[in-house]
Amino acid sequence: MSKHKTSGYKGPYDYTKTEEREGRSCVRYKCGLINTILDVLRQRPGWVEVKDDGEWDFHWCDVGWLRENFDHSYMEEHVRINHFRNHYELSRKNLMVKNLKRYRKNLEREVGRVEASKCDFFPCTFALPSEYHLFVEEFKRSPGSTWIMKPVAKSQGKGIFLFRKLKDIMDWKKVDGTRSEEQKDAAQVESYVAQRYIENPYLINGRKFDLRVYVLVTSYVPLKAWLYRDGFARFSSTRFSLSTIDDKYMHLTNVAVQKTAPDYDPEKGCKWQIQQLRRYLTAKHGRETVEILFKEMDNIFVRSLQSVQKVIINDKHCFELYGYDILLDQNLKPWLIEVNASPSHTASSQEDYEMKCRLLEDTLNVVDMEGRLTGKEKRVGGYDLMWNDGPVYREDVNVETFGSCFTANTHLGCVNDREKQLRRLLKPFPGQKKM
């Protein structure tokens, strides 16, 4: 296949080194999605949309495009694209667990059990069919407990079911057995994970919820990761109970599932902003307990990225906006459920739309096609630099005085006064007056 052109020609935008430093007056972008991201790109000063085979500087593509074209594309120095080549090492459920298990084993061997125990944040999980026998052994060790089956490569709650008996899996395997040869070929690709179901989730008003948190990775070698201040809790519409395991509106918090519930109200939705959740938990449990919880979530983000750091193909042209799904149990322990490399940017309400616009605008601010940052920033809009080849600490902390008690530079669920911060931080867009 011939190589796709991005910006390989010396055309009207022949960027010299000086222009690289000073930022471009025009950024040509391509977008493979029709939702909030397209609105954000179209509203960005100095950015011009490119159709079809036009040459581009920035591409927000879907993973299908990436799979077919990335290896055949020539990209100049300044070009950026929104996925790493093998992003699925973290976002496919079976690969995420495989990488985390290997990382934990290496830690135990090299540093010791205490350090390895810091990776105990994902439920006991087996890849099926390959680990079926291991799964059966574990299943028999804890009779009566609830497990959840998930297709490894599907999202939005598709294909998920809960079970308590091995025969339910047999039924699932039998259904597989009645398929045509063509369907079997497709099914072969579709592996599942069987995961111990968290039977004691933290409930608010009797309802289960999980958290969606956004982490932006701009480099894997060295690892550079940003944590967004906004996010949301997604609630199920039915009060939680283990007496029935067949009610998807009770057990699955995915918006795609919840919005099909008979009593779903699109404006009220089933979401809380993460700031609201943090205030609620602080009022109920105290600041110290909640700070420990959020610190444990920081640990999940960093360790999960480190677990794939050696397997992800690092590329200076790539960045990745991950959507982390975290579940809290009754003891306020956070569990990593999954990581999405294509988190939905389709809004479920006006408030949700505004939050996603802020998130995406700030993602573009960090990626900085315009060349307005120095590269030394610890905060850009709603993003705080969480890891930069090592932990990042808040600027107001004196490392010498405080010894090992410095505070991480993360502010998830805190005030997002991004506009004020951006006015101080950013030079105006080329040709635009300073606000």
C-alpha cells in the first residue's frame, strides 16, 4: 500500500524552524468522528478542516483508521495523531490484565511483596477460553460467589452477563457451539474475560455507580501523563441487590445501557460531576479518608500505565486520551474495571456536553500544535501533570523541609478554574488579541 501523505510537501504552509518555535498560524486537521470533538476542532481559532485525501497536521481518528493506515503513513516532525499504534495493550480487557499481572510479578521479584501489593487494584480475572481450567479451579474455591463475563473487545455494556454457576458458562459455550462455521470464525476472535464481581459496591441512595476519569498520555518513553480535574460518576437506575443477577439496569452503570431503562430522564441523566461526588464523600467520611481514596486512584493510573510502558510502541507523533472506569467498594477501596482508548465524547446532557468540550479543548492545549507552551508546565487548563518520568509534586511544597511528605500534583474532583489559569498561561493564538 502506498504511504499516506500527511504534511510531506513544501506547500503554502512550509514551516521553518522559527515558525515551529513560534507556533503555526494555521493547523490543518482531519477528524474521523462526528460528535463533540468535531465541534471543538471547528471552533478552534486558526484550525482548518481537511477533507478526504488532503494533507493534515493533526488527525483525531478512530481506531479502525489507525489499524489500516498508521503503518503506511509518513509523518513529519510536527504532526500529531490521537492514538498510539498498539493502544489496545491497555484498553483490551484481557491484555490489560495480562500486562498488570506480569508487572506485579516483576515487582515482586525485583522489589518485594509490599511493592507488588500496590498493584492489587483489579479484581481476580481470567481470559477465556485460554485460562478456562485456571478459572474453574478458582471458581470452585469460592462456591456461591458472583462472577461477571465480558467480551474483551466490546464496550458500552454489550455482551456482559453475571453468573454464579458453571453451567451458565456451559450454556454460553453451547450457544457458541450452535453457530455456523462463519460465525465461529468471528467468535474465535471474540474472547471473554471472567472476572470476580465486586459484591459490596459503595452505594449512594441504594444505587451502584462507577467513576469515569480522564488521563492523557503524551509520551510513554519517558512516561508523561496528565490527570483531568473533571470526570463523572455514572449511576444505575435501579437499587442494588444481589438477589437478582439478571437486571442489567441494576448491575451495569454504562450510560448506553442506562438510557434504555424505562424511567430514564435524559436531562436528569444518571451522572454526577466528580466534584459533587468528592464533596458528598468528604461530608460523609471526612477529608483525610477521601484524600487517601484519591491518592489510591492516582496509584491505579500510574501503575497501569507503567505496566504497559515497555510494550506500547512509543511514537512522538502520538498521544492518547484514556477513559478510566473505577469502582469503589464499601470500604472505599478503588478498583480498576477497565480503560477505554476511545472514551465516548457523545454528550448525554448539556452539562455533560460542556464538560466534554472543556476536556477536549484542554487536550488540544496540552498537545499544543500552536507551540504556545514551554514544555515545563505542571498545569494546562483542567489538566495537572501527574507523572513526568517520575512523580510530580505541587509547586508550593518545599521538598527539603517536608522530607517524604510532599503532595502529588493531582486535583481530581477539585475546582477547575481552567479559564483563569489558561489566560495566565497561554499566549494568544496567532493573530488573536490577548484576552
